[in-house]
Amino acid sequence: MLTDVWTSLLLVWITCVPYTSMTPIISQSKSLQTGSTALLRGLVEGQRILSRAKRGWVWNQMFVLEEFSGPDPILVGRLHTDLDVGSTPIKYVLAGEGAGTIFAINEITGDIHAMKRLDREEKAEYTLTAQVTNRDTDQPLEPPSEFIIKVQDINDNPPQFVEGPYRASVPEMSQVGTSVTRVTATDADDPVYGNSAKLVYSILEGQPYFSIDPNTAIIKIALHGMDREMREEYLVVIQAKDMGGHMGGLSGTTTVTVTLTDVNDNPPKFSKSLYEFVIPEDLGIGKPGGKVKANDRDIGENAKSTYNIIDGDERDVFEITTDAQTQEGILRLKKPLNFETKKSYTLKVEAANIRFDPNSGAPFKDTATVKIAVEDSDEPPVFSKPTFVLQVDENAPINTVVGTVTARDPDVTGSLVRYFIDRHTDLERQFNVNVDDGKITLAKPLDRETDMWHNITVTATEIRNQISRAIVAIRVLDINDNAPEFATEYEAFLCENGKPGQVIQTVSAVDKDDPIQGHYFEYRLIPEMLNNPNFTIKNNGDNSISVLAKHDTFRRQKQEMYFLPIIVTDNGNPPMSSTNTLTIRVCGCSREGIVQSCNVEAYVLPIGLSMGALIAILACIILLLVIVVLFVTLRRHKNKPLIIKDDEDVRENIIRYDDEGGGEEDTEAFDIATLQNPDGINGYLPRKDIKPDLQFMPRQSGGPNGVDVDEFINVRLHEADNDPTAPPYDSIQIYGYEGRGSIAGSLSSLETASSDSDQNYDYLREWGPRFRRLGELYSVYDSCGV
């Protein structure tokens, strides 16, 4: 066994040597014998040798190449122990990851072989355990030891751009060296061992516009003045190569699509410097009259422009707005045009970008000239005023001139104007207008108290049927043509115990007229009532009067009601007056002066009831008496039953309608003798209030021989009519007697001209399924010879 640590140092040196130097060492041995002290002594010459306890075998790790595909298993290494001196039967045992499947060991020599092709990218190392046992007894001779087999990398994986292809953007006109984006490639080979994973980047396509840093893979602008308006998109092909970019290295590629984003580096530009428009003079306010457009090579917000009128004659007549969708300048009318006043306009329009780049220094605007020619249009007449206010006195005579409306034709031709009233605004045809000069006259008298204002519409029409309208408001002026009258139908109440001079009623008047100076009414009694001993009036100074009592001896028994005529006169010119009558009732009042009763009949009632209450009580009494009389009358005139019904008198028959009867001689089934007649003969009437005491005896069945049925019925009818005891029972009578000698005879008398044997009933089968059974019966009957 090894006796010092330098053996381990030597093993470490073996694991660190390059692949080309390690292969022969591995092929020779992976263990160091304790007898190799001379080699160790040479390596550590001049140094103090340290000693350690012996152990059977010492080793650390082994290596195997990945992707080895030789015909035979590859030797990985050999295990050896000092106990293997030939005398002791030993056996090497291998356990752990891949033991027995991937790795196999020679039990006698300790050689380890790789049985399969290994891939370092799938698994880089395997941990196994080795042990030496007695071949005969399988007893372990040494404790198990753990070691590692590492899969040695080869350059078998090209670089890959996992995130590709890439898209990037950079502003146009960017400076050289401006970073665009960064790409990243990965290599699955071992980055520690050799240069298999050392990548170098380069551009295959995209020069001279772009460059890439070979180590950081940052793509940068390589050309100055890259203009988006010239070219917007570039395709760059990037390559990543391993082995540091040297010959024999593997490579991978990806694409980067670089888009130049827009910056505001182009001003708007009008497509032409002069625009000419023809606009009719009757164009409506706010209506478009023309469009201009300035094109901008930029896009998005950088291409948006605003339009303004910066110069020109009468700039306040027009305005220009921007269409957000089409980026056009729309010329609109702000004021009405008049061909007769001004026939043309010249404007200077400017288009400027909304967004401005201060670093560009260029003016981002453009101007153009707009010439507008006004086109003459046939305009409707124009009234001198949009609204006319006229006045006329009420009750003015017909054909009185109210006023005049005027209109003119604004066109150069100056056509004649004709006037008309829109009758929809003058349904009662109270006004007329002169067609030629526009004078409005009265067609009917007006009453201010009915309508104070009249609003009519007058139309003006020229020769080319152009129409315009104007509103004419006519005010009816008041004249004093209505006399004043009481404001309401006054009815005053005077207490019997009132004092002289007390106010009975305050009276005011109204007048339908409306004088300019206002109303003033004068009240006075009629001349016949000037010396009235009962009442007087007093002016209150506010167009009202108070009616006063002159004494306190008013009594209802003496006079219940007084009538006081009063004359009311206004201050009009000429003054108008009317006589109005005030009704005064004498009433009984309480001590506080509250009216309690105004009817004289109340004093003659012993119980103190008023006449209204008494009338109501009498009406109720009369109504009750009428109800009682009607009830008694109805009871006395109640109809008695015509027939006395008895529970035992039940006449109900069950009639069987499918009974054919016994033929012409059968008269027992029905009794026709029960024919009844409510009217008797010989002056006798049947009793209707009692049951009949006599019953008809049973008659012989059948009629006499040779008797006709008509005669038989007449006989029985006569007997029933003359029976005074037969009640008027109604029943359904069935006459089944045919009698002898009937012309109709019997159905049994029907015969055929041919015999049954001559008949052929086969045709019954041809009539359908309903006659099939009948045909079979007749066929059987015929076959039997019956």
C-alpha cells in the first residue's frame, strides 16, 4: 500500500493533465503501487516525506470520452489492490450509478469498460463504489471505496439562439454606435474544458447598416443618416461560432428584423401652391366650401397638421378646420356671402405640424393661396325687418290700413315682389294684404277684449317663386266700449239685531276695458233710491263702496229680502255705466252677529225645524208609505199556480225508439186518445185548479175496420175537447196506426220483377269494404238454392 500523501498528490496531477497526456496514463494504470517509491522520491526530492497509515488501494477519479462509438467497449481504467499478490483469490465488485449497465468491471483484473455511448450533455459524471471480496467466500477484504467517472466533453453541440428570431426598433436618423438590441446564443458543450463553448458573434447580412460586438453580441447602428422615409425595415443575419471562432468550430445563426421608427423630420407640404374654389352666395353658415391638404411623409402623430388662415381680405368670413381622419383642411363659411357686395376673396392658408422637434431646426409648416369666387344665386326677397309690430284700434272699420310691410329682391335683376298672408296663421281671415305694396288692412272688426294680439305671417314672393317670410304682430288698442259691472253676484245678509251704520257688504266693480290711465269707478244709487230709508253707500277710495244699514228695525216677518240698485260709471271717454242690483237678505243672527237662519218659516215651526229639514222628513215618510202599498198590492195580485202538483202525479215515460212495432194492426203501443184541448165545447171550460176525478177507460186497440186514419184522429180529438175533467197536460203523442187500405201500403209489399235466382250479387263486393259482408251473405244464400 501507499504510505504517504504524495501518492495522492500524484493522482491529482494525473487528473489535471490534458487529454492527450492522460490517455496513456489511463491505459497503463489508474492505481499506484506501493513499490513506486522511486518515482515519488524523484518528484519530491529535497523535500521532507510525510508518512501515513497504509491502505489496500488508493485512487480518485477516472475519465471517459463522450460520444465514443468504437467497435469494442472503451477501457475507462483499472482497479488494483495490494492484496492481489496471486496467492489470495480476490474479486473486484462494482456498484453505483450505471454499474452493470453502462459500466462493467473484470472481476479478476479490475478493468472497467464503458459499454454504451455516453453524452456529457445528458450526464456529466457517475458516482460508483468499488470493493474487493474473497472470490470463494464473498467476504469483503477491504471496506468499499467511492470514486467518480467523469464524461470528458468534445465539441459536438453548435451554438443556438433560443430566443430568436428577434425584432428590434431604433429611431431613424440615429447616430452611429446607437445600440439597437442584443442577441444571446447558448452552447451545450462544457464551458470549462477547452473552447467548445467559447462563442464569437459576427454579421452575415446587414452591413454596412449595422455592426455587432463579437463578444457582447450588441447590435449597433453603423451608418449615418438612416431615413425611415427611404427604407423602413432591415433584415440582419447574426452568426455565433464556438471554438473562439477558429477553424473547425460549430456555428448557429438567427435573424434580427430592425424597424426604423418615425421621427418628425419632414414638414407638411401642400400639393399645390394655389387653390381655387367657386362658392354659391346662398351657401349655409358652417357648410363646407372647399378642401385643401398638405402631405407629410411622416406617420402617426408626426404627420398630423393644423390649418389656419393667416392672411387675406375679410378673414372673418371664412374659417378652416382640420379633418382628423383625412388630415384635410376644410374651408367653411362663417358669415353669409353676397354676390352683389363682394364677388371674390383671396386667403392665405398655413399648415403646421402639431408636434415639433426643437432639435431639427427646420420650419415644420407650409403655406398656400386660396382664391374664392362667389357665384350669384337666385335669392329670395329680403324683408326690411324680420318682424313687424303694428297697432290698430278695436272696432276700427273694415278696410282700415293697419300698416305696411316691405321687402326687396336682393338680386341684380331686382324682380317685383308680391305679398301674401299665410292663411294658416289667419284662419278667421281678419286681415288682408295688398299684393303689390304690402299694405295690411282689416277684413273684420276686432275686439280687444277677445284677442289683444294677432300674429300673422306675410310671405314675399318674386317672379322665380323664391319665397321669404316675416312675422307681423298686430296689437289691438283699447277703446272704452264696455261698461263696468259688479265683480261678482253679490248677496248680502243683514242681521235683525244689527246696529245702524253697520257695513252690510263691500262692493267692487270690474271693467273689460284697459285704459292707459287705469280704472276709476263712481258708484251711486238710482234716483228713485236717493231717499232710501233703509240703506246708504259710502265710497272707500279704492274703487269699492260699502253698503250701510240706516236703522235696526229690520224684521223677517215684515220683509225678508231687499233689492238695492246701484249705478257704476267708469272714467272713459265717453264714460260707460251700468246698473247692478245688490240682494240683501234679513237673517236671524246670534249675539255675536253670526248668521243662523234667513228663512221666515223657521219661526212658525213648533219644534224649531227649518223648512228644508221638514221637507226631507216628509219625503222619507212618503217614500216608506209607497213601499208598503206596493208590497201589499203585489201580495194580493200574486198569480196562483195553474196546476196543482202532486208528488204522486208523475208522468214520465221511457220511450224506446228502436222498436219497430207490431205492424199496421198494432195499436196497443200508443194511445192517441190523450189528445187534449184547453178549450172546451158547449160552453164548458176544463177545470184548471183540481185534478180530474174521472179517468178514461181503456179503449179497444186498433180502429174499426175500414176507418181512415184521418177520421180516427178527428173522433179522438173531439172526445178530448169535450172532456171537462181532462187537465191541460202536455205530452208528446206518437201516432203509429197506419190503418187499413193505406195508399202507401207496407214495405213488405215491395217486389221485384225478377226472381232471386236471376239476381247476381257479386257487384256488392265491388262497392267497397262496407258491402263486402252483404255480398258474402247473398252469395251463400244463392249457392244454397234458397
